[in-house]
Amino acid sequence: MGIIIKPIVTEKQTAITKNTPNRFGFRVSPGANKLEIKKAVEDMYNVSVVSVNTMNYSGKQKRRYTRSGVITGRQDSFKKAIVTLKEGDAIDFFSNI
């Protein structure tokens, strides 16, 4: 499994990218550090990375009421990275659609 799992394309992340056009979000492997994330983004998208900010999210408890009783579970924990690119560089996630 690679360092970068998938790009984050949500309304909130799109608003961040709209305000600062050189910041992009990725869901990354929990064991990856900032240097590995920087190298993976530079190799995959051919851009220059200025900085990487990472956040660890713990999985939330979920509860569902069903006919047979209460089912409890937990969402997966994950790590998110916000990557700042050099001025003028950009990533187009929708170019190959």
C-alpha cells in the first residue's frame, strides 16, 4: 500500500483550496511521516511541495437502532495531510475523467 491513499475532495476542502489555491488535502497512511508524504506527492503529481501539515483523526463511535436491538460500532481512524505547493504549481484531480 502506498503513502497516499486518496485525495480529499469535499466541500470544506474545496473552500480551503479556493481561498488558498496552492493547498490540497490527502488521506495518507497512518505510519507515514511528513518527509515521506512530501516525496510521494512530488513524485506522483510532479510539483514542488513547500510544507506538509498532518492531522490524526480517531474513529467515531456509531450506534444504530434496529429491530433486533442496538448495534454499536466504530469508524476507522485515519491520518490527513494538508500539502502546500510552491506558488504557481497546481494539481488537477479531474484531468483524467
